[in-house]
Amino acid sequence: MIKHTLALAFMALSLGAQAQATLGTNLIINGDAESGVAGWTGFDGYSMFQSVDYGSNWVLPTQPGPANRGSKMFTGLAAQAAGFQTIALGALAGQSLHYDLSGYLGGWAAQGDNALLYVSFLDTLGNEIGSASIGPVTPADRNNQTGLFLRTASGVLPVGTTSLQFSLSMERMGGGDNDGYADSLSFVVSSVPEGSTLAYALAGLSLLGGLAARRRA
């Protein structure tokens, strides 16, 4: 897998956030690839991913994917492709916030090419104080079927989070093309009901523990 924490090496580049966050809206700019790669910035030393049309070269409109998929999706170019974007929480910083992260990720047939969406929770100095991620979707997860499949994660933003960095990466594991696929990427924040913060935090710790166990396995 790509070292998805590569985002941390470029924090200084990303602190000029693109927009201010609002509750109940998707904070990922152009998460559906319909505007090409607008809103995304490439990492030094890595190829940028690309926006392509659904069709015979990638994923057919009839193959698994978002119900309202539009006409385009993201896929890789070189063997490793990655890009990022950052958003400031602005007036929301300091509030207790719940997040819902989701996206459709996938690949081609039995090849291991894959995509991962990683979110860094940053403090005022640009230090990562927490993270969330979805993916990768393996060939076994897809039953060797070409397409994109929904993945989700949720939790509470760590205290002290002032901005978010979204890093999307694809890796080629076989074949000539980088067939890591992504579409309909979303990150939405909402206010945490009073008294619910501890319950959300415990649920998040349980989820992270399960993910760690799966990685060790």
C-alpha cells in the first residue's frame, strides 16, 4: 500500500485552506470527479490521479457503483497516484462535532489495484491529532468484480481540531493501468447532542481497535 500518511509530510502546503466548513454539507470539494480534478492538489513526487468517464475502459454504467454516479469517476495514472485538499473548520472549531465519512471505492476484476481516502484532523499548528479512513476495497471484498463499493466511517472530531485534510490515493498492484477507483466522496459534520460525546468516543475507539486487529491479521 502507498504510505497514506505521506500527507503529514506536506502539511505546510495545505494550511492555506480552501473554504470554511458548514454543518450538514459535504466538505470535500469535487468529491464526485465531475469537475475533473479541480479542488485537489498533487503531492510532490507522486502522480496526480485523473477524472475519467464511466465506460468500457474503466467501470461500465451497469457495473457496481453509486446510484447517482454522474458521468465521471477518479482513477490513477502512474503506479502511485495521490492528491489532497484542506478545509478550515472556522467558526465550527471548538464545537463538539460528529462526522460521517463515505465514498465508493473499488478496482478492476481480480487485480489488487486499490484506492484509499484518508482524513487528517489537524490542530492550529498543522499537527495531526487524529484521523479516519475508508478503503482499500480488495479483490476479495469485490468478489473479483469490477466496480465501486460503498465504504463508511463515523466518529467525533478530536478536541482541538481546527482544519481537515483529505488525501485520496491509488496504487497499482498489477496490469498496465492504475485501476484504483473512487467516486462520491463525502465528509459531513453535525453537532453532537449534549451528553453524547462519551458514547461516540467509545464507539470510535472500538472501531479503531477492530481495524487494527484486521490489519494485524
